[in-house]
Amino acid sequence: MAQNLVAHIQNPSPHVMLIAALDRSGDALNLDTVTNIVPQTLELSLEFIVALLNSKLASWYAYRFIFCSAIRTMHFDKYYVGKLLLPNNTASDQRSIAKIVERIIAKKSMNPSADVTSLEREIDRIIYSLYDLTPAEVALVEGNGLPAVSVAA
């Protein structure tokens, strides 16, 4: 499940943040403010999908290329979910991410306010590597780099 209404956030810099949750049982009742995402292939684990949707890279990509840096509330529905580019990954990549997702779920189950920032950063690092991002590209996604400027001759 992903949050359907995505708000533009201005601080510390303009961005959006995609938010997704895992509903293994299918018991969650949701309305039009939630987008239900159902994989069409068994090649993608639910844990991998939720980790990707919650990653900094997915939010950055959605803001820059799917929503074209819009400053209004956007809908992250079926059409826009389908615009996310999936990396070429292996089952072992998915398993390593799934294990981290399971650790996050376990920590949050015991204490909803538990700090899982380090685990989220670990997922981001793995996802950056799945997309073969360079250190400069990672810095751009993390907000630590400036976009490349092209000067026409």
C-alpha cells in the first residue's frame, strides 16, 4: 500500500516523500487516499517493493521525473506507480533488502517510535548500488550535490 496523496515539501529543500507500507494479510481497509500495489510477477518480493517505494531514490526520482518538480499535491496512483523504473536485481539482492525490512518491522512492532534510520540508510545504499549510481549521483539524490549544468556552445 502506498500513500496516494503526495505533498510537496519545501524544507530543507523542495522534494516529495513517497510512503508505503506492507499489508501481508490484506486486512487493511483503505479508501481512495491509498494506492494498493499488487505485483504482476512473483519475481518481485513485497518487502523489496515496499523498500524501493520508501527509498530516497524513489522519492527523488518521482519528484524530479514523474511529477516534474511540481509544487502542488500529486496523486501517486496506478499510472504514476508504473512510471518508477525497476532495477535489474537478483533474488539475493531482494533477500538482503527483505531481511532489513523484516528487522524494521520487528523493531517497529515492539516500539512504534523506534529509530530505524540506520536500517533505512542501509536499504538506500543497497538500492543505489542496484541502480549503479556513482558517488556524485548519490550526493545529488541525498541533496548534497548540485545538479549538473550543461552549457551549449
